[in-house]
Amino acid sequence: MLIAGGGTGGHVVPALAIARELRDTHGAEVRFVGTARGLETRLVPEAGFPLELIKVGQLKNVSLATRARTIFDLPLGVLRCVELLRSFRPNVVVGVGGYASGPAMMAAILLRVPTLAFEPNAVPGLANRLVGKHVNAAAVNLEETTKYFRNARVTGTPVRPEFFAIAPKIAGQPKRLLVFGASQGARVLNETMPKIMGRLLKKFPELTVVHQTGARHGQTTSAAYVHAGIGFERLTVTPYLDDMAAEFAAADLILCRGGASSVAEVAAAGRAAVLIPFPQAADDHQRKNAEAFVAAGAAELIVEAELTEERLLGVLSGLLADDRRRIEMGQRARALAHPGAVREIAGIAAGLAS
């Protein structure tokens, strides 16, 4: 099997889960194709899988010069992938979206190698939209995404088993708020939370808060809390969280972005969430992910352009004060989860191979 794509954790983390399942359950030899700019350069070798790199850039939300370079590099990327396919001779190519996915899937379609597209977002990225009607099969996270692909099946997004083992929260216990902005952090959360934290902690005397800032914003966010006069007795500020499943288990309410991995983990854990999508995400897919959760009654959505201190404080306070609504939102979130996602996706790939 050849797994193509990456860039963000939302692409790489599910791809690694699929790779492990293909290797461990189906005995597959798995290789990855990615680019030097994505998280795959670190995460894939750490997981023990070979990684081939191709040169391909961005087409969305970039300057005209960058787009021109990408268009020039794209045929070279496809030719490089043709070489890789002829050398490795995979039975199936799995495209997970991201920079390298498009060229690899195009090469596979040209060579008539069976293809499986995986799409975790409500609206596919450019790479999957380009090949969606030409792939042999697709695995998607949400029903509304099936229209973009041939032979699409709603499988959900792979999430680590520890998230599904998290027990429901019980009303009447001291509350905990978990704030995070994915691996890079979220500037809007890092800047806004210190401004409202004093009032939030005063309003809920037993509340504790864990705020993951991202690697580049740890010191500045901690300094902002200190400047606002917030102590760290009930507040933890950290660049990283090593055990996210444990943090989700301890949390009553989660404040985060709307990335595919984040919302899939919210669903698996069965936790209420306030989602503030990253507005520059390609095709505004984070907002569409969040809207699907709102439609199911599983989350609150605040558009970043409409975010104010008072709005955020009001939404968080309302949910922390309402045990019944918060617990019901968590139940509705869990109804969106797919515990067997990785087995089903790997099974589709294995079926194409046979």
C-alpha cells in the first residue's frame, strides 16, 4: 500500500492509524509519499514507515507567484509519483489529502492502480476534489461529503481507542475547561482567554483550566495571564499536552478549533465543545466541520470574525453552569463518533487490493 498526502496533523494522524491497521491486520507493506513541509517528515519515520518526498506546493490562499510555481511543479510531481509507483508497485494508493495526495493519486489513476480517497473534512480539499470522481472508492467522515466522490462510504475518522474508553461526565462535580488550538496553538485563544479568565474563575470557584498554547506561544501566553493578574493555582498553561486522551477525560467542556482530528476526538470522547474554526483553513472546511456538529446539537460555534471577550465569556459560562445541556451535548457528540473507522477504511483498501 502507498499512502499519499499529509501536511497537517488532521491528515497525518489518521493516515498513520490506517497504515498501522493495514500492516498489523492485513499484513501489508506500507510506504508514504509526502512533502518536506508537512508533519509527515517527523511523524511518519517516528512510526517506523518509509517516507518518499516529492516537491509540490500550495494552490489555495497563496500569492500568484506561489501558485505559478506550484502549477509548474505539479507535472514534475506526477512524474515522480509515476516513478515511485513503477518501483514500489503498490496494490492500492490511499490518498489522505494534503500537498502530496493530488500528484500521487493522479499518477495512480493514469497507471490504473486502484485508488482509495480518505476525506476527514465536511468539504474535501483541492487534492481530493480533483480526483474524487475518478477514484475507485472513498471513505468519508460525514454523509454530506459523499457527493464529491465515486463509491463513497461514511466510515468516520480514525481516533485512538483511548478516546472511546472515556467515561461520560456526571453532573454536580467540580468543572474543568480544556483549551487547545491543535499542535500549533491558536493565537485568538491565546490572546482572548487571559482577558476573560479572571472573571471566569471568579464565577466558578471550583473550576480548573488547562490551556495548551502551541510551541511558539507558551511564554507569551503565560506572560499575558501574569499581566492580567491570574495565578496558576487553578490554571495550567503549557505548550504541549502529551496525553490528550487523559485531558479529554478530565474535561467537562472543550474549547478548540474545528479541524477534522479535533472534532473527531471530541465526538469519540463524548464531550461538549465550543468550536472557533480557523478562518484561513482551505475552503473554510473547519467552519463546515463545526456546522455539522452544531446541526447535531453537539457543539457551539463562534465565528472568529464575530468573537469578542463578552461573547466567549457568555458562551463558556452558560455551558459550565448548565450540567444538563452540557452532558446532553456530549451524548450527541458521541453519537457522531465511529469506533470502527480505521478497521473499515483498511478493509476497503484491502478489498481493492484483492
